[in-house]
Amino acid sequence: MTATAKKIGPVLATFVVANNMIGSGFFLLPASLAKVGGVTAFAWLLGTILAVALGGAFARLARQYPDLTSPDDYIRPALGRDMGFLATTMYWLSSWIGNNAIAVAAFGYLVILLPVDDSGGVRLAGQIVLLWLMFALNLLGPRSIARFQSMCVVFGLMPVAAVLIAGWGSFDPDVYRASWNVTDRSDVAVVFTSLAPVFWAFVGLETGAMVAGVVRNPDRNVPIATLGGILIAGIIYLVSSVLMMGIVPAAQMAASSAPFALVAGQMFGAWAIPAIAAAAALKATGTLGGWMLVTGESGARAAQRGFLPPIFGRLRANGSAGWGLFIVVLSMTAIAVLTQAPTVGEQFGTIIEMAVTLVVMAYAAAGLSLLLGTATRRPTGSDRALGMGALVACGLLAWSTDSDILIGAIIVALLAWAAYRGFSRRGKAA
């Protein structure tokens, strides 16, 4: 009775899933998507449908593997250890590469509040400082991060919610029509090439399955939480995208490092800009701290399974993955330097495409494991349907990705697999 009382129900679980998705994509994607126009509303709709297809697959996996904590838990029984390694490490790589995008978004809003200019060098320094500050906070342990993230959610989303509710009074249909498609490509082409960036905002849809062990009646409530969280996030994304494109012209939005603050200034006046910037920066910073915790935890679990060097599995007394996170933050610092771009939106777009491409590989393995089943669990008709839906979703996302980034991700996966096989053989020989 006591153990059950400590678990969460479907409503709280739904908001956990939604909150894990609503982060940097929500705050900065409007600037990235403004480069192509309001037609990306259809990309949000299609992205929500693909996320629902993938969410259904993960909800089913949570029923089959109620104690899962890592992609390896559901991949290895169906596809073997090598595929378990690839899915686990690609998910881990995507999480820490994606942390750079969150830092870009957070500092894009912070720069409005600080007495500094918005030059490339200042942005780079600010992003790196944020990464290391969140690393330091993570060293204090998971409890400190959880408290910090909870505060950021409460104070970070309320002012932004006010903008979404009150913004329709400032919506101008003529501005929206003028910003519909600002490229020389067809609407269909723009929608499909926008899918991968848009899907960044849905990464985290799998967290309902990952926390199934703390949800009451997971067979019933995890699917509710997963699909409910995806639909809540998808509606918020679509509404905010349409609203903002009808208040600020596309060219002005695309050049902004803080699109929500820009819109608030147009609606309420200059006083609203720092207030919204502070709220958005707080929420994005909290998301960065939380996802850095996920990175450390997923790296530790991968090391415990022999997929990463043992140093990533060393935990401090308070539960933090100190040395592993230190190596990761060094790598994130290098990514920040390598992905510099003239605008925040361009840098953000490059990073999120890299992260989405890697995580889609892990999602595809989940779909394939449902489709094939295991030696002791034959797939049902609904298993096959959910698995095929997930694979189709992953195929569309891969197709929408820039070819250079897609090829680069495949090369990274092959190199990681070759290194893993080589070290495995060496370990056996020893």
C-alpha cells in the first residue's frame, strides 16, 4: 500500500512527459523555422503524428519490459547485444549533443538581460559557461537538479503561457500570410525538410516508458501519459508557431536570438522583453540541468553494460556521475566551438539535426524490436502494427534530414560499433 501510494498517477505522469519535451525547441525553434515561414505549421502537425506513432511503440515496450532503464533492456532480447550497444550509445550521444542546443537557446535569452553584445564570441563564451555551471550543479547530486528544475518549470512557463493566451489580440492575418513561405521551394518540400528540426521538440517522448516503474498501473497509465504528453506538447507547439508568425514578420523573427521576448515586446511594449527573456532563460536552463542529469545517468548505465569505458560508470557518493559528465562537458565544449554560426537560429538548427538523427537510430531499433519479437515472446498483430508505425516515422525523419548530417551520423555509428567490437575481442583475449 505504501509503495503504491508513492507512485504517480496518469495526470502527473502525463505532465512529466510533456515537460520533458517542452524545452529549448519551444523557445528557439520559432526563429529557426521563420527562415522558411508559417507553412511549417503543417510540419508541426506531421511531427505530432510521427511522435504519436513512436510514443505508441514505447508505451507497448513499457508494458513488455516494465523495469526498463536503458534502450538495451528492450533491444537486446530482440536484436542482440550489438544492436543494444548501438541503440544505447546513439541515444547517449544524442542527449549530450542536444545539450548544446539547449545552452544555445538559454543564452540566446540571457544575452538580453546582460550588459554584453550579441556577437558570436560572446554567445560562444556564454554557452560554454552555462554548460560548466550545469555540470557543477549536477555534481551536487540528482536531488539538487530535481529541485532546481522544478523551480524553473514553475517560474519559467507562467509568463510564456500569458503570451500564448493574450497574443491573439495582436495576431495579424496579413503578417501571417506574408510569412507563409519565404523560400523559393514548394510548400510540400518545405514541410518535409522541416520535419527533422521540428522533431527535436518531441525528443523526450520515450521518458514515459523509462519511468514506468514509478507509475501506478503502468499497463494502463504509461500509454495514457505518453500519448497525452505528446498531444499536449504538440498542441502548444502548433498554437505558439501560428501565433508568433502572425505577430512578427518572418525575417525579423529569423534574426532574433529570443523570439518569445521579441513577440512579447510587440504585444506589450519594451517592459515585457526582459520579463519574458528571464522566464525563457530560466526554463531552458532548468531543462539543460535535467538533460545533463539524463546524460550522466544513461552514460553510467551504458558503462555498467560494458558499452562505454568504466570511468563513465563511476558514481560519486551523492549519485552523480562526476568523471563521466566531466568528459561529456569537455566534448560539449568542443561541439559549441565547431557549430558556431552567424545567428543563434542557424547554430541551433545545425545541432538539433545532429541530435535528432542520432536519436532516430535508437527509435528505429525500438520499432524493429517490436516488429520482430523475441524467442520467448512472439509479436502480436498490434505489436507488428506499432513497430511498423515507428519504423515508418523514423524513415520519414531520416528522409527529411540533411544528407551530410545523415551520412555523418551513420559514420559515427559504424565507427562506434567497430571500436566496440574491437575492444570486446581484446577483452576476451585477455
